[in-house]
Amino acid sequence: MWTYVAAFAALAFVPCALAQGTPPVAPVERVAERPVPGTLTPVLTLDDAIARVALQHPDLRLVEAQRLVLHARRDAATLRPPLSLGVDLENAVGTGAARSFDAAELTVSLAGVLERGGKLDARRTLAQANLDALAPQREIARLDLMAEVARRYLAVTQAGQQLQIASTDIEQRRRAVAAARVRLHAGASPESVLLTAQAQLAQAELDRDRALQMQQSARIALAALWQQRQPDFQSVSGNPLQLPALQELGALADLLQGTPELAVLAGEGRIRDAQLQLARTQARPDFNWQIGVRNSRDSRDTSLVAGFSLPLGSVRRAGPEIRAAEAERALTGIERQARELQLYATLAEAHGRYQSARLEVTRLARDVLPQLQRAEKSAETAWRAGATSYMEWAQLQAMRIEARQRQLDAAIAAQTGLIEIQRLTGQSLLDTDAQATPTKDRP
């Protein structure tokens, strides 16, 4: 079951890949080629990033290492109590008649424990339950890791979009500087206008340099997930502004019943069932037996020696452990209900965040950015003709950049919510037939 979920999970974290029409991400289990040291990959896809992490990240190997430990413990749990070989020497090396070995008695015995109450089966069941619980834990680790890959990949795309916004701002500020210089030489505007335009251009260039630094830091953080100190890729693919429609909240909530997080609680319930069964077996005491042969050197007679013992009061001593195991078992249902509520609340918050942010991105692209771009062009023409002030043109330039930044922030919030939804459900949830949000700042 969890291999099937893992395959869906690998398809899930593609918010950027959908924007470029790339094929779905292949399952994480696939074998990817290791990057060759010293070579640069021009463009890194999310598919490639996930494949690299699947090969290199130690978190995915940690569960397999734990599996070896639990296999050993399961093998130990299947062992029966050992037999004991005993040798007793009596009436020897003493005083009087026992001063030598003439009156010695030698007893050789074999002793063991006969387990009662199904203790062996209970131990086997508990060990197997602990082993089975690793499967959903591994899928949780896988989903969490892929979500982290998607978030860091998104950070790289965000920095790239920041760089584009800064480049647009630089381009329009350079036009303003050139126009201000022409008007200054013509005596149509004071030098303060040129100085203001140059200062605003310097600020735009600062934003560009900061975006470059953010992009480099994001690339390093992403490459660190596959234990690479220096990124071997120049950029990443995908457009975070592309936000396809999402399924309804009710449909997503139904998917929560199959999530690994609830499966972990189910596995914990089976472990507690096994612990309860093991505690109940302690109410039936084990039968200790012993049988052997005794030889008397004095009479040269040989006789059979046998015995057994049975502890008393086992039911009373086992009572507290049984009650504790029953109480822990009763907690499983409550813990599941609490976890279901928490998962649904997180899902609803992420779904609402995605929907509202997607609406904001759409409306900004459709109703705000085109008008601001036309207004900025109109203000430029008017200022060059002396029909308006420079401050009006500069204000429209700033409003255009501010709107694009607001659109990007909303898109990143939507993509972050989408990653969280896909982490919770472990499936790809986008309606790819729906129209994606418009993104371009059209002329």
C-alpha cells in the first residue's frame, strides 16, 4: 500500500513543473544518474532534484537501518527459554567421613522453563507489529523530505522572479534617467529630477543584486539536500505564478483517511494490542522443571532426581501491567480523533490560503498590472511632452513594481499551501484541465 502512496507522493510536488508542461515527476524509487563533479546542469527540474535527494539524503536510509535492528529483535523474540545444564557435587572435601571424595555425591541435571499462556506467540506478535510500523514511518519521512525539496526549489524560483521584477524596474528607471537628462540639457527640468531618477535607479540595481544573492543562497540550500556544497546547476525550471485550480476541500478531506500519519497511529494501535496480549500472558506463571541423575560414590548407587516449581500470585502481580496496557490501548482512538482534527484543520487552512492567494494572483494579472503598465507608459509620454510632473511618472513606476511584488508574494503563499496539502494527502491534487492563472505583465 505504501509503495503505491509513495508513487503518488512523487507526483505530488510539482507546482512549478505544471507551469511548464513537463511530464509528471517519476516515483522516488527510480534510479537517477549521479551528477558528474565539475559539470554544470544548465536547468534543474524538480524531477531531477527529487531523484538526487532520493539517492543521497540519509533520512531515507535511516528507516532501513532501523529495520535491521527490529529484524534482530524479532528473531530474539522467537527464541524459547534456554535449557540449563547443572552439575552439583556434595559431601566432598570436607571433614570426617567427607574429607575426601569417598562419600561424594555427583548430580548432573537438565533444567528448563515451560512457558504458559502463549508468551512466545505474544512476543512474536509484538516484534512483528514494531516491524510493520516502520512502513508508514518511512513514508512520512519521504513525504516530509519531498516537501522540503519542493519548498527549497520554490525558493530558487522565487529568487528568479525577484530578479525579473528588479530587471523590469531597472529598465524603466533607466528610461527615466535618460529622459531626465534630455530635459535637463534642454532646460525643461531641474537637476533634482535627474538626481532623483538616478537614486531610484540605484535602488533598483540594489534590489537586483539582492535578488542575485538570494538566488545563490537558495541554490546552495537546495543542493545541500543531496550533500553537495557547490550547486552544479545554473537555474531551475518552472513559474510559481502558474496556479491551476485545486480540488474542493471535501474531496481533499476524504484523502486524509489514507495518509501515512493516520497509518502510524493504526500501527501504534497494533503495537499496543500486542503489548496488552503480552501483559495478559504474565497472569499464567511459567512452569520451571528439572530432571537429572545422582551418583553416590559411597554406595555406588545411581538415582533419578526431578523437581518442578510454579510461582504463586502471578495473577495479582500481572494486574497492574494489564491495566496499564488496557489504558494505553484506549488512548489510540482518542489520539486518532485528535490527529484527524489536526490534519483537517491544517488542510482547511492550506486550502483556503491557496484559493485566496490564487484569486489575488489572477486579479492582479487581469485587472491591475495591465492598467498600471499602460498608465506608466502614458505618464512617460506626458512627462516627455511636459504635460505632467516627474513624480507622477515615478509613482506609477513604483506602483507597477509593487503590484508585481504583491503578485509574487501571493503566488509563493499559494505554492507553499499547495505543498502542505500535497504533503498531507500524499497525492497530486491539481485539476490540470482547468485554466491556469495569467501571470504576465503584458504591454
